[in-house]
Amino acid sequence: MSINRKLAVMVFIDMTGFTQLMGKHEAEAMRLLRVCREIERPLLKKYNGVWLKDLGDGLMCSFSSVSD
């Protein structure tokens, strides 16, 4: 049995205060989440990142090296 290994840099992004904001101003919290996603997607592409999973207001992504 062969084992395939891959070096990866895992990055987790989370919005500070999102849950509290959702409780007070849900529409504004969702607007800010959309804005963040619009910023994150092109940055990940620019630096060779891979969008792995949305985690509510968070994001899990990976890079093939720390230099990316």
C-alpha cells in the first residue's frame, strides 16, 4: 500500500464579533459576510490558495507552501 503525502499550509479565517452582530443587525452581518467573501475569493486565487469549506462566518483554505 502506498501513501500519498502532500505538504500543505492550512488557513482558518473567522470574523470577530459576527455572532453578536447577527443578534443585533442580521441584515448588516450578512452584507458584511458577502463583502468578505468577495474580497477573499480573488485573494485566494492570486496567491494560489484553495477554498476548501465555508464554516458559517469562517473559511477553511489551503496553500501549497508558506511562500504563497
